[in-house]
Amino acid sequence: MATPALVIDEAVVRRNIGRMAAYAAEHGLALRPHAKTHKSLRMARLQLSAGAVGLAAAKVGEAETLAEACDDLLIAYPAVDEPRCRRIAELAREKTIRVAVDSAFAADALATAAREAGSTVGVLVEVDVGFRRTGVQSPQAALALARHLDRTRGVRLDGIMCFPGHVTGPADEQDLSPVAEMLAETLELWSAGGLAAGIVSGGSTPTAYQSHRIPALTEIRPGTYIYNDMNTVAGGHCGVEDCAVRVACTVVSDAVPGKVVIDAGSKALGSDPARTADGGFGRVVEYPEARLVRLSEEHGEVGVTGCERRPALGERVHVIPNHICPCVNLYDQAWLRREDGQWEPMPVDARGRLS
Ligand SMILES: Cc1ncc(COP(=O)(O)O)c(C=O)c1O
């Protein structure tokens, strides 16, 4: 196999999928994995056959690709512009499509597109529970938007969505009560106003196994859990052995003292910083004492002064990136190590579908 290459261990993937599916089933939560992590029809089918009710996507292009494997998709991302809304409305002619909205502007744009396409788009009102990225800012604002959606032809008010992306620490340090309170208050207001939220969708990988502490939730949307990465390890949410994806690299230079260079830089690993001070740009699996200290586009500089034995020129090593989702999006094709030990090429079907 030519390097750098994305290699995926199917046994670990299946274990990760199974663990999350069992948790969701135990707590009566619907599981809607966010497919932006894998962007793969094969992985989507594994999740669906393990009990996922559907998938989440960020971009319409991802949803269009995933629709080949899935009839029930949530676009957990704002849609306000005409081309995007038109594609969503087209998709909704054949599939159950929901979109998270946080403005009347988005609601109206979607509704117009849906009426023109002769379809109905389900909508979830996104509530900001603390991440401060998107979402209406109060339960009262959620009620006002819900009332607007309820009156608008072309869209169907299905519930609420939130994303607690600000909660990344270890499970026993997570304070999810503000999230629980905001959702409970929103539901109370809706119910007093005669509106129902059939779906309350939340969840990220760091908070996924704590979702039962947020009673309002009916559904969770973790994405990273299928593969995991060094940030998930740093948060205490999994072990290195639960990381299913590595970038296979070759040592291409040892000319500069104290370091070796691998053939994977930011174009092969992504360049997300580590969540821990000493984390570097990922973990070199065979040399845990090594530090991936600097990336250029095609070079990864690995400090090896802490290593008893140093990687040799030409040696194959494997890196677990800090953030697996943007890393996967760098590859048209991954190599899957099946459970029978055979290697199989696997397309990253929705790779680069960013619009
Ligand atoms: C809206 C939304 N939902 C769910 C997820 C999945 O979270 P995680 O990557 O922690 O699994 C993300 C991730 O970015 C997201 O933006």
C-alpha cells in the first residue's frame, strides 16, 4: 500500500458501533449517528443495521450521497440559501428529511423551496445550549420560532435540536444540568403553547454516554465515536485501542538530528491541535514517546529524542490524528482491514461534498 494511506480496522469499528447502539437501546434513546465523520455508505449501513434510526449530515451533498443507504436524514446545519434549500426540498420528495433551523429566515427559505418542489421538510428548532455557535438564544425565542414554523406551509415542526459541543471533558466532570434545564424549559413553554416536540435531538461523542442525564432527549447524534481519535482519548472518552483509524506513513528522512520526518503532513493528517499540552499533531502508535511536533503540507516532523529506539529510514509507522473527521475528508479512498484479516479498498463516498 502506498503511503500516506488511511487504514481502518473493521473489528474496532464494529465494537464502537455496538457499544453506542447498546447504550442508546438501554436508555430508550434513538441513535442517529452523524455521518460527517466517516462519509461512507458502508459505514452508514453498519450503523443502520446495528439499530440506528437514521443518519445526521452537515451538508446537503453528504445527505445526497448518504440517501443511497438511508431513508431518514437530519441535516444538522443551517440552510438559508436558495440552491441549498432547493436540493433539500428535492431530496424530501423521496426521503424523510429534517433540517435544524435557528431563524425565521431559514424557515421561510426552506418552506418556499419545499412548496415549489411539492415536498414537506421536517424542521427542528436549534437551541443554543452553551456552545455559542448556532441556535436560538432562549426558550422564549425557541417558542416564537416554533410558532412561526407551525404556521408555515411546506415545513413540518418536528421538534428541537441542540449540540453541547462545549462539553468535552471527562464524563465525571461534565455539568449537563444547564443543558437539561434549557431543554426542559423549552418543552414546557411549547406544551403550554399547544406545540409538541416529537424529537429532541442532542448528543456529541464526549457527552453521548451521559445522555440519560438530560431527560428531555429522545435522540442522540454522536459522530466521532465510530472511529475515535486522540482528542476523544484526551477527554477520557475512549482508549487508544478504541481508535479505529490510522494514517499509515513512511519515514522519509532522518537527516536533522533529534527528529525523523514522515510522509504525512497537514494534507494527510489534518492540523487540529491536541487537547493536551504535550499531544502534538497525533500519536505515533509504534513510538508513543515520539512527538509529532510540526507539520508542513507534506512533511510530519517527529521529535524522537525521548525514544529508546528510533524509527528507521523507510520504516512504516501509523499515526492516530487528533481529529479524525477532517482527516477522513482528505482521502478519496481508505483501506479497510476486514475482520477476516483481508484488506479491502473502501471509498470515502461523500468526501469533499462540502456544499
Ligand atoms: C450539530 C452536530 N451534531 C453532532 C455532532 C457530532 O459530535 P461528535 O463529533 O462529538 O461526535 C457534531 C459534530 O461536530 C455537530 O456539529
